[in-house]
Amino acid sequence: MKILAIESSCDETACAVVEDGVKELVSVVASSKDFHEKTGGVVPEVASRKQLEFIFPVLERTIEDYCEKTGCSGKEQAIASIDALAVTVGPGLIGSLVVGVTAAKTLSMAWKKPLIPVNHLVGHIYANFTGNPSGITFPAVCLLVSGGHTDLVLMKGHGDLVYLGGTMDDAAGECFDKVARMMGISRYLGGALLSKKALECKEQGVAKLFPRPMLDQDNYDFSFSGLKTAVKRYLDSGEREVPCTAREFEEAVVDVLTAKTMKAVNNFGVKSLLVGGGVSANSRLRKSLKKETEKAGVSLFIPEPRLCTDNAVYIASAAYFNNVTKALNEIKAEPSLNIMGLV
Ligand SMILES: Nc1ncnc2c1ncn2[C@@H]1O[C@H](COP(=O)(O)OP(=O)(O)OP(=O)(O)O)[C@@H](O)[C@H]1O
Ligand SMILES: [Mg+2]
């Protein structure tokens, strides 16, 4: 079963073909992030115009690469071998989403293939299913930690998700980005650069200069806006150089994410922890979760860094494990109603 997926929720235009939800055959990602660096944040109108500019070349390249990979004789043969389409339907910037959804709907009608709608956040979790998902046992706790979201979810099985808690204000990724900006490290998407800068700190140990918000509360919620303000006050006082302040900040975020996640893991007695979203590329977070899950005898799954941020591989994977049978049955029953909930 081969699914061609399209992802266009923000500033990445991505397309991928994945076999049986686990085998990545091709993945193409174009990004407009350099344009948003200039303005210090995403301008939605610019992002959607870039989606429009990138969508055709990305689709073309995907089919070409897929053809090369599978040794097909031409585009027609490549298209014929694809069983279904999938597309991100939200959350995201509406102008960006519309480009991907419109492209997917058009291809679905032209190629007469079912189209499966996928939630972007559920997609992030499914980045763990590409490769070898055989070790993942349910129920599992999922930590989704991205640019726009920080959520803890109990996954009882495919399509059976229970929301446990999430951020009351800023997402962890957003907090990384805003602090990186305050420190003059990056004007846009500064998480990875801040983390790199923190490695330059030569001081031994962590002074715990910043708060660990909501750790004293018996819930699975987070709050990062106060932490961001605490860093700003500290920087404004001009007391310390950037690398060690960055490390102190990063440690505070990692401590909170690790503690709340392990609380959920222990309270629900799960044997698997799945992590997804851009911030899961953070090496300090990966190390901390590895240490704690090893202690607890829990299997930890974190995607390789390139699959942590937005791409279409995990969209195809989520589609396969959730709605593919329903979509195939629907198109068999009524070929003109082949766009699940999207018509
Ligand atoms: N190594 C890293 N350390 C910390 N943060 C990181 C790292 N790498 C990426 N990030 C952060 O990940 C975020 C981007 O992740 P992602 O692409 O999943 O978010 P998004 O798609 O914009 O948001 P959402 O998925 O919530 O819609 C940014 O905030 C970025 O700074
Ligand atoms: Mg994302």
C-alpha cells in the first residue's frame, strides 16, 4: 500500500511517498523559512504565496524521485502504482493549508484515488512509525513538542487518543524561538541555534536561575510565558553572557518537559513513550528522556531529527495507520465520493 502525502500547514511545502506506513520511498521538503527570517516571524500571506510557488515543483520532484527509486518506466506508471493520497487539513495557517488541500483534492479527482485527511499534530506522533515501529506497544504516552503546540496525549491505539494536558500559553518551541530572538541568536526559528550556543557555556553545573513552571501542580499542563519573561528580566539586568544563560533556559524547559512527561508515563503505567515535533530534535531533551525512561524500564521513541520538523512522511504514515481502509472502501462503494470529509 503506497500513500502519497502532502503537507503544507505553515512554511514547509512537503510531499512524500510511504509504503505500508513504515517504509519511506521518497521525501521532498521545500521551505520558505529564509523569507520569514527577514521579517522576524511568519507573515501568513508570504507563507501561502510561497506554498503556491513551491507546490508544483515539489510534486513533480516527488514523482520523479519515486520513479527513479522504484524503477518505473514513466510518470503514468508511477502514478498508477500509488494507492491513496493523504493531506494535512490542520491545524495550521489557513492560506498555507488551502494550497496543499486544493492540490490533494485535484490530484484525487484527476487520478481517481481516495484522499485521507490528516491532523498535523497526530502526524508529528507518527514520525515514530517510519522505520521499524514493532517495538511500540499501546497504551503509550505521547509528548508533542513543536513550534505551536506542547501537549501530552495518551495513545490507547491507532485513532484512539486521549488529551491529557498541554500548554496554557506559549508552546515550548515558540518559547525557544522568542528567547533566541531576545538573545540576538536568531530572528526566526532559533531553537536549534540556541541549543548550539548553550554548548559554548564553560561553567560547571546548572545554577537553576530560572523557574520550572507548573511542576508543583498535579496535572499535565505546561506554561512557558513566565519562563520567557524571567529570561528577559535576567538579560535586561545585563548580568551574564549568552551561552550560560541559554544553557540555564534550555535546562529549565527540559526539566519541565521531562518531569511532566514521566509523571504521565508513571501514572498510566505505559511501556512506550513517543515524542514528536520540532523541539524533540533537541539533544538535551533527548538525553534527559533517555535517562529517565531507561530508569523506568520504558521504551523511548524519538524520530531522527529530520523527521521531527514538518515533512510529509509522517502524514502518509498517520493516514495508513488510521483511515486508509475506510477511504479505500468508500471509493469502491462510491467513486465520486472519494475525498473523506473534504468535499
Ligand atoms: N534542536 C532544537 N532545540 C530546540 N528547539 C528546536 C530544535 N530544533 C527545532 N526546534 C524548534 O522546533 C520548532 C519547529 O517545529 P515544528 O516544525 O514541528 O513546528 P511547527 O510545525 O511550526 O508547529 P506545529 O507543529 O505546532 O504546527 C521551532 O520552534 C524550532 O525552534
Ligand atoms: Mg509541525
